[in-house]
Amino acid sequence: MTDAPGKPRTTIVTLSRSAGVSTSTVSRALKGDPSISPAMRARIVALAAEAGYMPNIMARTLSSGRSGLIGLVLGPATNPFYAMLLEELVRQAAAKQQRFMIIHAGAGPIEDSTAEALLHYRVDGCLITSADLSSRAADVCARNGVPVVMINRIPREHASAVSCDNAEGGASLARFLRAGGHRRAGILHSGAGSSNGIERERGFTEAFDKDGARTVFRYDARSVYEGGYAAGEAIVAMPANKRPDCLFAVSDIIGMGAMDAIRAKGLRVPEDISVVGFDCIPDGARPHYAITTFRQPVAAMVRRGLDLLAARIGEPKLPDESVLLRGEIVIRTSARQAAGGGEVAD
Amino acid sequence: MTDAPGKPRTTIVTLSRSAGVSTSTVSRALKGDPSISPAMRARIVALAAEAGYMPNIMARTLSSGRSGLIGLVLGPATNPFYAMLLEELVRQAAAKQQRFMIIHAGAGPIEDSTAEALLHYRVDGCLITSADLSSRAADVCARNGVPVVMINRIPREHASAVSCDNAEGGASLARFLRAGGHRRAGILHSGAGSSNGIERERGFTEAFDKDGARTVFRYDARSVYEGGYAAGEAIVAMPANKRPDCLFAVSDIIGMGAMDAIRAKGLRVPEDISVVGFDCIPDGARPHYAITTFRQPVAAMVRRGLDLLAARIGEPKLPDESVLLRGEIVIRTSARQAAGGGEVAD
DNA sequence: TTGAAAGCGGTACCAA
DNA sequence: TTGGTACCGCTTTCAA
């Protein structure tokens, strides 16, 4: 209502006075303490609503120790997968009245002073989705007893984690390619620093390399489009009889780069080389790519991650837990499939 | 050092005791108050460092009213432009010891309770980058005297704004197309709700529609790839003699969709139809697209936005200000250019 | 069922 | 130059 510059905010004291009760009573009534009589509660709640009362979280945090703030370390947002994750994270957290303080977004490392902001603001916990295995933020949290949950990462000490079953995803894709008659795989990975990439490749290789089928090429595409593009160029430059007949990109963005390079150099996808990716980012669904991929259950991963974090915040000494969620293969047209296309396992 | 569960955090009281001085002195020393003797300051600073003291922002906020937190409303992160903005924002803010509380990320509207979190957490100010003209967050801020700066948006009442000179960008692109001999423009816009799109189109039209050259087609592509794709299909379906000979997409993402559709239907870009976009997102630089576009000076926009917000926080009654930054045309190969390619104005 | 009062960790004004 | 102290707004015993 009031708009004057010196508008006195409604506080718990204001309320207690206009209700003629103590601040304790107001505090209890507002949080639904059972020891408050229904009549009293109703009266106070009504008053609060009418006055447009909003509790000062800072004050609450100071006395209760709980801020409702969660620190967020986000990987490179320019990879659409992280953008999806971010949107889902913010949406679900808001629904639970939780907010993120964003600590980092991007590929680079985190400044020390940034990681320490986690402590300054007394975040209740921290969510880490960056693929980098090491993390200043994780260290700071560990040293200070701040619960950590990692999404899309294998766990570290002092952290729970939820991710998609990356190895099984890689294996699914491998089985699909083998069923399509492919025998010579190329793997576009993302380096030794990415736990996901490593798992995906492991699962893939275990399922692909048998009965004479094998991996004939590996390339570190650093999880960026340009890396995939360079890999594609390298492959086209190989003698035709040495080239892989299919490519497993550990993330869609890499696979898309490879597809563009292969086509730009005059080879066809999937006729000459099949390409499969991982993540199921929206861009991969475009007709131009239509990349066969493995969908991570992002919404479920976020839900589980938030739950895990909440549990850990409520009961700090719960044992670390790591959960693997099953994803699903998404078949499009970037890879040849067996005639009939029916026998896709999984 | 200590790691025990019951570790007593170092507070200003702890410090004052071990230094044998009052808490006021410690507080002053730590913030560089000139009335503290250098010797005393040095002693206290050393003590603080040794003890690993970190001030509790919540407490500071409670008494000083300043949280160092900035509310952030981000547009759809799945548009790479917003992803770029996010990364730049977080990087620059961290360098100034400012943190973002993320209020929203995505295309949808904001929940009331979410917007009110801004008040609960006593954010010092709010940064809005969503393209939507209306915004619950802006309303809440306006009603409560929270300074607002909009980046990539035209201003509203009670808000400063910084954006790229969208009209001039549109005009640049128009001049470029006209110099390349184009006479019939198609405009892929983003609807009446996007202030940027409107400005870009206005600038474009003013510079393009003269000497018989004119706009022959308009399509609402809603700022998404799919919208651009649909527009492209519609264009290809037109009789050849009615089709535009060039397309101005008010954002790259739209233009990319259009290019894919046009090519998928058998027409060539730029031979049959030229396409230009806006934003200069990384994806547009890929060889497959190589879209001619207009680069927004993102880093400068962010710097200016943060400065503006800081100023407004320090002096709440400063008049609203809106700043326009000049961008630059980025010529690639998605549009035919004049023979020689030299006379590109601007 | 309700109230009084002691913090939570700083800041800043007033004295000394 | 330093200390004393009253808050900031809310939570939470402890009593009544």
C-alpha cells in the first residue's frame, strides 16, 4: 500500500503489537507451531497477510542457522545440456522455496574468494554440476561441513551424487551400433578430467569390442563443438579403409561438430559414417542433425539431487549416497540401423 | 585447521578477545576504517587471517541493510545468447564480490512467491535480462524500492537499462543487404512482446524500405529455432517470384532455423536466399551456418549494467538512465554481398 | 497456551 | 584512536 521512501517494513514486532501478543506467539503462529491455539493462529495469519508481512530471511538465518540458500556451481552454460539443467534446477528449487546463490558458471576454475562466498552466506548446502573432477568449491564445503550433492558427476569424498547410468548408456548405444552392422568404432571423448565421459566410454567399449568389432580411433574433443569438428576432419582425412564406420561422441555437442565436419568434407552421415551422441540436447533433435543419442533423465536427476541435499541438510551425518538413474536411447537418423530396425535391445 | 563437528566458528567476538580489544575496533580494523591505527589494524588483520575468520554476511546485512546479493532474472538459458550473458555476468560480479541469487531462468512467467524472495533475502538490487516486457520481478522491485537494471531490454518505469543499439544494428544489416543487391526482405521477428525485436525491425525497415526495396514477408518466429524453421518452410512454399530474396532474423537462433529449413527443402543459402541474424551467438559461427550477424557487446553491456546497478544502490534516488551501446556487424557467408564486398557501410 | 528474554554476529552511534 | 552499547529481526529455551 504505502509507497513513501521511509516506509517502515512490517516486522514481527509490528505484528505482535497490532495483535496485542508477544513476538514469540507471532513467530510460532506463523510457522504452525501446534502449541498455538487455532483461533490465535488464524488471527495472526490474517493480520500478517493483510500487512503484507515478509519475514527477513537474514534475521531468521542468524538465529536459526538455516538460510534456505543453496550454492550452485554450474558447468559451461554454453553447452545446452547445462542450460537445460539450470532451468530445471531453478524451477524445482523454487517450488520448494529454495533459492540458488550462483557461485560459478562456465568452464574455468573457481576463484578461492568465490568458493568462500559459500561460507560467508551460510549456504545450507551446495550443488555441483560442473564436470571438472576437482573443485575448490567442493574442498571448501568439505572442510566446513557444508553438505554437497553432485549432479551429473561421480561422487567424491564428502559428497553424494546423482547421475545417469553412463556406462549403461554407452553400452546401449554400442549394442545399437553393432546391431546396425558396425564393426569399427571411433570414440570422441572429453578427456581424462570428465568422469561422465570416462564411464560412457567404458560402457561403450565393453559392449562394442567383441567378436572382432573394435575401437579403431580415439580423439579428445574436450566436450565442445569445435573439438568434434576437428575430430570429424581428422577422420575424413584417414584412408577410407582405415576409417571407423561409426562414431560414439560422449556428448551430443561433440557429435554435432563431427557430423558437420564430415559432411562439409563430402562424406555422408549416416551412409558413410554413423554418429551417435549422448545427452539428448534440444539442438540435436533438429532435422539437420537428428542425432541418435541417449537421454539423461534430467528432471528426475534434479529431483533426486534436491532431495538428497535436503536430507543431508536435515541430518548432516547421513552417509554419502550415490544414485544412478536409468536413461533411454533415442533413435533418430544419424546412425544406420539393422534392417527392420526392430531389434534394438534396451 | 580444526575439523571437529562442534568447531566454534571464529566470530568478531572471538577475535576481539584474542586481540584484547573491543568488537568495534575489530569491525573497524577489518573494513579499513581510517580512524584505526595502522599497528592495530595490522595486528587484527593478521589475527583474522590466521584464525580463518569469515564475516557472517547475514549478520552484516541485518545491521547494515546491505546484503551484497543481487537478484537475477535470466531469460531462456537454452538460447545461447542468455548462456553467454550468464557466464559473463557471474564472472564480472564475482570480481566485484557480488553474488547473484537466481530468481528465474527460462521462458515462462515468474511465480509470485518467487518474485517475493527478492524481498525476503533483501537483495540490494535486481538485474533483469528476460526479454518479456512484463515482469512480476520488476513490479515487486518497483513497489519496494529495490533498484532494477535491465540488460538487453528497453527500460520500464523504475528501472535503468543497458542494451545494444538495436535499431542501428538492424539498419546496418539492412544497408549490407541492400548493398548486396537485395530488394525483397522477409522479416523473422519475435512477436510484439520483445522490445529488442521491435527495435531491430524498426531500424531494419527504415533503412531497407526505400528506392523500391521493401519488406514482402513477416513471420513470428518466437525467438526459437523451431519458429525460424517453420518460417523457412513457409518461405520455400511460396511461389518463387513472390519470395523474399533475403531474410532478416531478429535473432541468430531464428535465422539458423530458417537456414536449415530452406536448405532441407532444396533451396540454397545464400545463392537463392540470403539470411542475416542478430546476437552473434557462438553456434552461428559454425561453418554450417556462418551466419552474417550483428554482435552485441556483451562484456561491455554487463560491465555497464553492473556499474549502473551499483550506482543506484549507493544512491537510490539517482534518475533512471538508459544506455545504448554500439555493436558491430559481423560478415560471414550466409548473405550475398556486393561484388568486391568492400562498400559495407558502418 | 502464551510471554519474557537471551542470543545469533555484526554495525554504528556516542562517549571517553 | 578506542570502547561501550543499543540495535537489526527472528528463533528458542525457560517460566508462568
